[in-house]
Amino acid sequence: MNTPQNTHKQDHMKIGRYQSWMEDGKLKLYYHEFGNPNGIYCTMNAQEAKGLLEMLSNHSDDINQALYTDEKEKANYQRIGRA
């Protein structure tokens, strides 16, 4: 049964420092740093969210390369720290 309360899905997901969720077809992002009175709140409509998804998809190789480089640097730092 579709009631007004369940016509949209709210799946919250923490991505790094950001809380994200979909609400009424809109992507919501929120960030607040402890001790800082200012936070960031962003809403993207469906078209904007799709554009972000396409941009991220088009750059997945770049993102994977950055992750690989970051993991390699962390491993080198840990190895040097033990020496």
C-alpha cells in the first residue's frame, strides 16, 4: 500500500565525511564538522544527480588510479615507519 509516508525511499549512506540520501527524487548531501558551527548542505534534482553519476562513471578509471596511488603511498609510509 502506498501511503504518503512511503512514496519515497530514504536510504542514508555515509560517503567519507558526507551523509547522503535520496528524498523525493532528489539527492541530498550534508556535512558538518564537529566543533565548527558551519556545515554544508546540498540538494540536487534528478537531472543534476544523473549528471553527477555520469561524470563519476566517465572518470571511474581516474578514481581507481587515485585510490591505487593512495593505497600504495599508505603502504610505503607504514613500511618506512616500521624500519
